[in-house]
Amino acid sequence: MNHYPESELIINQDGSIFHLHLKPEQLADNVILVGDPGRVPLVASHFSEIECEVTSREFHTITGLYKGKRITVQSTGIGCDNIDIVVNEMDALANIDFTTRTNKEQLKSLTFVRIGTCGGLQPNTPTGTFIASEKSIGFDGLLNFYAGRNEACDLEFEKAFKSQVKWNDQIGNPYVVDNDPELLNRIAADDMVRGVTIACGGFFGPQGRRLRLPLADPELNQKIERFAYENLKITNFEMESSALAGLSKLMGHKALTCCMVIANRRAKEANTGYKNTIDGLIEKVLERI
């Protein structure tokens, strides 16, 4: 049985996990992830009961009840590096005994649904569209640091993607992960676009935005928009879905990313007032998680 030393599993003096400052009993089996800490109370405003609220850095957590379902809503901040922290620490809360620092005999599978915003890349993804990620492509490289990466990934899709867009290996190796199919069908139902989502390692250059710095491949976005494989096209850009899908698959959790399009890159349009309308996506996820 694995034993995790203090340097690997850092537990605070109050018995909480290092970054999130959560204790095992404060985590629900159903978890909604949001990037913005300010969106946590928006989700929790739908709860009938608040059990606990914890804030540490960009990590804001509320656990409570929604129509009898115990749910934790957790902010992650921006980027796959933060997803690495959140998913690993939540898995530790669920599956490691903090007293013995060993794995629990009965491992638990958590359900993660990320509610976020994204940029649409296709004509059928105008601003306001809800997209549920069938597959996630990681430009971030995070999953490449974990054993089992190839077994968790769709290697044929990955190969086709690199070939069609003439991928520059200097950027790092992209990876392609399926989101959980049962969760996808349950959450997306028949009123969300099911798409392929790219998680980028940044907001500007990695998503093809050019301000003062030139891009290494100015045509990459156009090649991404034209990409097609087995009737699938890339629908949107965001910054967290690949790490969530990949880590969850490796650990035995269910994961899905659902985003509202707030900018369409083809139409060069953006909706900065999206905070007033994302509540519709929140309500759908709360009902279906």
C-alpha cells in the first residue's frame, strides 16, 4: 500500500489539504468547477442549504444542497496548471486516509462538471451557445507528465490533428481525451452542442490572438477551423477542459466541461455582458448532475 510522505501530500495543521484548505468531510461526491471565484456564490445561490464555505487564494469553495443533492462548487482560477492542483487535491480528499497517509481500501469516483466560458470556432457556435465537450485537446502538455497518458488518449485523433494542422513539435505534444460518455449524455441532453474543445496554455498567443507579439504560426487558427476527423470538427477554445478530462480518466472519476460561447473567433464578435446569461447554463447543470 502506498504511503505518501509530508512533502508529497501536504496537509495543513488544521487537517485540511494544502491549497484548497478543505477537509475530507467538506467535499461532496458531485463537484461543479468554475474558473472565477466570484461565480461560486452565483452557483450556490441556487442551494437550499449551505454546509460550509472556504476561501484560499483563488480557490473558493461552497458545499451545500440543491434539491436534496449534496454538491460542492469550487473555483479553480485560470489554466490547466490549477486544474492539476484541484483534481489531485480533491482525489486525495476522497481517496487517501489523512491519518495513515495511505490509499483508502474503497476508492471513490467523483463527478466533475466544469462550467466555463469559451470562444466559438464554427458557424454553429455563435455567442450564447452552450457547448458540452465530447473530446478535449490539450495544448497545455500537462497530461504528458503522467504515466498512462497514451492509454487515456485517443491516439488516432491526435495523429490526424497533428497531420492536418502541420503541428510544430516545438510547441509540445498535444493530447486528446474523451469526456465521460454517460455524463455527456446526461448533461448535454438534446439542447447543447456536442463538440471538440481545445484547452490552450494561454489566452493570447496560444489562442491565435496577436497584440504586440507576432505569432509563431499565424495560420494555426484557420487550420484548426478547417480540421475534420470522423465527422467531428473543433468547436471552441478554452483553458481547462483537457487536464480535467485527462486526470479524471486516469484517476477513475467522471468529468465533463460545459461552456457558454462569449466570443466567436470567426465572426470576431464578443459578449462582455455574459455574466447575466450564464446562469441558464448553471441551472441546467445543477438539474442534471
